[in-house]
Amino acid sequence: MNYKINLRKKLYPLWFLLPFLIMISMFFGFPIILTGVMTFTDFDITYRPSFVGFKNYQKIAMDPNFFKILAITFTFTLVALAIIMLMSIVISILTQYFVKRKVARYAYRTIWLSMNALPSIIYAVVIRGVFSPYATSGANYICLKLGLIADPISWLNHFPLVLVIFTTGFLNGANGIIILSAAINSIPEDYYKAARVDGTTEWGIVTQVIIPLLKWPLMYLTVTNAISLISSYNYILLLTEGGPNLRTTTLSLYAYQNAFENSQFGYGAAISIFVVTISIALVLVLFKLFNFDEMIQPCRIDD
Amino acid sequence: MSNKIIIQNNRAVVRGFVVNILLILLTAPVIYFFYWLFTTSIVNSMTGNISFKNWGFLFKEMNLDSIIIPIIWPTLWFTIKFAVLVTLLDTMIAVPAAYAFSRLNFKGKTVLMKGLFFFNAFPSATIMIAIFFLLVNLNLVNTLVGVVLVAVATMLPNHVYILKGFFDDIPWDYEWAALVDGCTRFGTFKQVVLPSATSGIGVIMIFAFLRAYSEWFLFKILIFSTKYTTLAKMMQMMLMDDGDILDYGAMTALAIFFAVPVAVFYMLSQRQLMKISNLGGKKLA
Amino acid sequence: MIKIENLLKTYVINQKQNKVALNGINLEIKDGEFVALLGPSGCGKTTTLMILAGILKPTSGNIYFGDKIVNHVEPKDRNIGMVFQSYALYPHLSVRDNIAFPLKQQKMPKSERYKRVEKVAKSVQLSELLDRKPTQLSGGQQQRVAMARALCKEPEYLLLDEPMSNLDTRLKLDVRDQIRTLQQRLNLTTIIVTHDQEEAMAIADRIAILDQGVIQQFGTPKELYQNPANLFVANFLGNPPMNIIRGNLERDGDFYKIVSNFSKIKVFRKDKSLNKYLQKKIALGIRPAEIMPCDTNDKEAQFFDVTLVEHLGDRILVKMENSNEGEESYLRMICSNIYPIRIGDRIPVKLKIESISLFDLEKNGKNIFIN
């Protein structure tokens, strides 16, 4: 009887974990490996793949678009990241530290929270609309009225990358604002009082007290946003579909288009493997940054 | 002495001024977006007068030049059905898993927790191609089941991670007391731990519902027929339609209609969300 | 009867390190006895209690309830009641349902359950609070609910994990009395874990003092106080604590003295049994109440300079030293406030010979006079 009980006890956690483990291995673990495997096939619309060795990678090296896309990807990621981080820091410090009245603080927080809340589709509609080539409303209307331009501009045709970068940066920044605001709110008042007694200016407090204390959330936000920017293309897809002329196509989008629009699944997989590798590397950086063992609480009930 | 105070006061005034200007500049775009959204939806795009023509989809089928918007209610119903399915499946899988990670002991726990952390941070968009291939082989492409499974799978690591944080906060002595009071280990889970975790579970359900409600991308790549269309997918189709002229009036009206439940939900769950922003409890200062 | 035999408990800390929490515990608790597990934080007292409860399981060794081995018996089958330091009242249940919870697990029908709850609630004056939620109760009320919940299933053993540490001092005394009375009336074998030595001395029949996973001494409060087995026990019990002077044992004519870098204290004993400790490192222990002022001409008088005098009502606490080098070895003395002692005085005092304890520092502070 002892043996039976032991087995039952050992299997007990399995019941809790099994559905989760199955889902994760099927839809995360396995596809990651599968992506790698697919890069060596010529999987396409015929759904009859065969192994072609490194042909896909050779194709990438010979693809005239590839290096342009690589450059766009890095530009996009770095600039959007900068916008996100800058925006998060500036706005959260402004609203949580400098704004003294609780009502105003709450109002700003609500505005940014609601920005984070709404689905991306809605913002895509707004951006497309505000920056539409019509003169009746939106950016053209304002610029014409202010005399900045003479004729309505087709924004998406002339400044596609700028628009896409700013949209992605601006809208993803809201998430960082929330996390940093929570972090700043948890700084005890005494730190500020001590600094002021020492004669520190307000700007000094920002640079010498607040920002050093935000080290962890800032690092976390930088890495997680980098991961997200490298791999996501929802705004690009909705605003410019990668165009015009591939001027806003990033690696992930290129992979998506080759796979789902041209049905070149093997080739698409080969392109996406770059993004997968970079993502894995970034996640490992995240691991390094955060002392992982803190997260694991020992179990305080013996079997 | 008093000069110094005057200078400090002046500085404070100037500073307050600068801060407010900066904030207004930075927040202005957001406010403008909402303003544009609302005004465009009630303006007839042809005449420029105020009308509620754009909101016709509430009552009947709308025939715009390039696209037909069906009456909205069946689509809304389907969207909600989809979101509910995803929420239920996600919750039923995530809650036990989070409890196990938080409270149970098992071989390989460290490795699995590292895996949880890894998949929580890893972007699922990068492996969509492989997922598509997987569904093809399972005959689940173009089915509701397929989309639900993928949607749930992509949210699971994040939700389990968050829920684990909630379970971690429940004091161990509730379980100890329950064990002494006559419960089996499972009994403590069911009767004592679960009821104490309801706020965390509620948060996860809200997250899952809103994510599923907003989902259009999975429908785009995994569904080919128009049998299964959600509100978000509909809007995406309108936005990326090949026709040149987009009826922004209709689209903004649709967008507002779409956004209302989301906004309401978020307002309701504000307090819980603040708790989660605490990066899983890591001390900052 | 509870018997603990060679109990060993080790933990594995992540990188394959082992921490020994309990290093061979042996204890025998009689029926109806009230035993305290006493010691500083981390000594292993709570671990022992948890193993008795069945929440933790022993690494090796045996636990007997009666004559049955219960090492791996689940808590629910041990017929115990337990009260935790934080009371652990279920927040989502009312007071009534909290108390009824154990009975519900026994599948007692609802009406019978609630009847028993009413009865128990009346005996601890909780009858008006039955419909409230735990968060609506004060600390003292929560503690009574926890006791009621532990006792309503009429267990054979009662385990208490620092149940009074969250109460304020006045309440503590009342609760202490209540627990004692209750325990005696029910003749319930009870084990309490505490770090408060005063509490343990007041409430327990016998006390087991633990340090670093080992029982230092197990006996009645009086035994522990008057005949501490080692330096640790001597130091731990008593408020103000026992005076400890460390040094070498040397001869001083017919008598002995403890000589340290900073002072020397005479030990007026004549028995030659101390000879074998000469030149060895010895600690002398004497409780403040066992020192008293005496006549200048008393042959046992030793002189000390008074550095501090605290008034404690009808008694005074005197801090004094006999070296001019520093505070390394001062003594505290408690005596009646009749004596006109002031700071700066040089007073003659004598140490009550029978109350002097000598501890062998080379043998972990073991009391020389106890086998």
C-alpha cells in the first residue's frame, strides 16, 4: 500500500500541469523546432514538401530585398524602442512626480491606461483616417488651416516609415508608462525629502534619485519591448502593408508575406528563423538580468 | 534670505508651467485621436453634416461602395461566443497550472519554471508559420476549434505567470490549517486556496476575454471562409480592402461600437491591473 | 502520549546543499501534559511542531502517537487541533463556517455541525460574532475563533504555534490564563511553540529548549531556571538575564577565582572537585537576584563600582563592574531599594554560593555541576 500511495502522490501535480504542458509543447515548443526544420524544406502551396538543404538560405543571400529589409528592421526597432523608452520615462516622471494633485495624476493615468486598453485595430483606423490623403479632416486639415502646407499630402506614401515607427512607438509606450508609474509611485517620500535637504535641484532628483531606482523596470521594459518590436508587425500590416515598395517591410512582415501571401512557407520560415534567433537571444538576456531563483518559493508542505 | 525664497518660488512656478506644457503637448495627440474618432463617426462623409447614417449597421445591412457591412448583431454575437470559449478554456488550463507552479513540488520544477518564464517572454508571432502547418496537419485549419486552441495557447504562458504571482501571495497557513482541519491536499485547493484567488482569476478572465475579443490576426491566417468573422476581423477587412476609398465614417462608428465593452471592462478592473504592474513582486526601491 | 525518537530533518537548498533543521530530537510527552518548545528563531521548534502535525515529514526518526508510528500519517488523520501564529482564519467564510469547517470535513450533517459550533462559541464568548467575517474581528477575537476551530472537533492533541505573539501585553496575560485553564479542564495534551521565555515558564508543565536543531534541556521550569544544563539555557531564561563572566579558573588561596582580561571574581567554594578545571576556560553564571550587598568586613565580600542604578518600584537594578578598563565584565544585581546605592559608589557584594553555576567553555558551555 505504501508504494501505491507514493505513486499517487508523485503523479498528483501532473493532473494540474498536464493540459498546460500539452498546450505549450504543441503550440510553442514544437513549432519552434518545426520552424527550424521547415527552413530546410521547400514547403509551399502544394503541401508536399521535400528537403532542399540550404537552398532557402542561399535564396536569402541572393534576395535583393533582404538587406534593405534588414536595415529597415533595425531602424524600426531601434527608433521605436527609443521613442517608447523616452516617452515612458518622461511621461511617467512628469505625471507621477511633478504633478502634485491626485486628481490630475489620476486623470493622466486614466488617459494613458485607456490608450493601452483599446485594440490595435481601432488605432489603425484612427491613424489611417487622421493621416489620410483627404483634406476634410485629420492632419491635412490641421496643416492646411495652419498654413504649414499648400496641398494635402498623402502621408502614407511619403512618410511611411516615420508614420509606422511613431505609431508603434507611441502606442506601445503606454504600456511602459503604466509600469513605470507604478514603480515611481512606490518610491518612499523620504528619498525625495533627503535629497532636497541635501540641496539637490529638481532635475538632480530626477537624474540622481528617480532614474537609478528605476533601473530594474527600465531594463525589463527595454528588453521586453525590443523582443516585441523585432517580431510584431500588426501596425505595419494595417497601415502600409509593408509598402510602398517594401519601404516599411521588416523581417517578420517579410516572412509573413512570403508564407501567407506567396505561399512560400519554407522560405518564410527561413526568414523568420532570424527573428526567432534574435528573440531567443533577447529572452536569454532577460534571464540573465533577473535573478531567477527569487521567483521559486520552496514548497512548505511535505508529501 | 528672502531673495532665495523668491527665486525658489519663481523656479517652482516656471517649473510647474513647463511641466504642464510638456504634458499637454504629449497628451494632446491622444486626446485628438479620441476627438477625431468621435466626430468622424457622426459626420456624413459625403456632405460633412452631422448625421447618424454611419451607425446604420446597428439596424440594417449597409451597402457602402466597396464593401457590405451586414447588420452587426450576429457578428457581435459570434465575437462574444469566441471570446467566451477562449476565456473558459484559458482559465481552466491556467488556474491549475499556476497553482502547481506556486504550491506543489515536482521533479523538474526548476526547469519547467524557466520554461514558463521563457515562453512568457517569447513572441508567438514568430512561429505562426509553423503553427499554421501544424493545424493543417491536424485538419484544424479553417475551424473554430483551431483558432480557439491557438488563441488560448498564445496567452497561456503569460496568464499562468501572472496567476502564479497571485497564488504566491496566499499565505501558506491557510493550506496548513485546512490540512489539519481534515482536508486532503486537493481539498485545500478546492475549498480554501481557490476562493482566496478569485480576484486573480477574475483578472485573467478579463485579459483573456479582451484579447480574444480583439483578435483579428489569427482569423486572417487560419480562417479562409467568411463563416467565422469577428468584429475585429471585419474591421481589418475593411481597412485593408483593395478599394481606394475608405468610408471612415462607417469605420469609426464601427470602431466605437467595438471599443465600448473594452473600455468598460478596463475601467472596472483598474485596481487589479495596478497590482500586476508590480513585475511579479520584485522590489524596486 | 507523544514520543519523538531520533528525529532528523534536513532540507535541500537549491545548489545541492543540505541544511540540517533538526539534528536528533528525542522527546517524550505524557498524556495531558502542557509542553513548551522554546528557543530563538531558527532553532527548529516550529519545524518540530510541523512534523508533529504531519505538515512536514521527518527525514529519519520516528514519531509515536500513543504506541502507533505516525511518521507519514496525513494531518487530517492525526486527530489534532492547531492554532497558527496568524490564526489562518479562512477569509471567505464566516466565523460560524470557520469553526464548523473541520466538522464539515468529517461529513457531519449541517444542523449537528452548527449546534456544536454554538456550544463551542458560547464557551469562548463568541456567540454574537458568528455571522461576521474574520476581517471584521479584532486580534483577540480572531485568536478565540482559531482556538474554537481547533477544539470543536474534540481532538486528542492541541498544537499551538506562537498563538499569542500578535497580542498586546495585557491581552497576552488573559489569553495565557484562558489557555491554561482550558487545557487543564480538558486534560488535553498540548504543545506550544514560543520564543518568549516568560510565557513558556508561566504556562508549561515542562519546557524543551532548542538551539540549532538540538534539545538543550528538557525539564520543569524550575529545573531549567535553577539548574541550567549549559550556558545557552542559562542565558536564555530569566529576565534580567543571568550574569555571565568568562575567564580562566585559577586558585586564590583556599578558594578559586575566575580571571579574565578585565576582572576577576572569586568563587568561594572549598570542594576540590574544581581542581581539574584549573587553567581551563570557564564561565561563571550568577543570576542578578542571587547577588546581594553585604558588610565591608564580610569574608566573602567582593568590591564593585556602581555605574548605573535603575529603579524598579520596590527593587533596584544595579549595574556594576570591578575593573577600570572597560565594560567587558559587569554584573547586574537586583536587590531591595532599602540599600542606599548610588552611581559611583564602591560597594561590597557577595554572591550566593549555592546559586553559582560554572560552565565549561571547552565543552560547549556545559554546566560543570550537572552530569
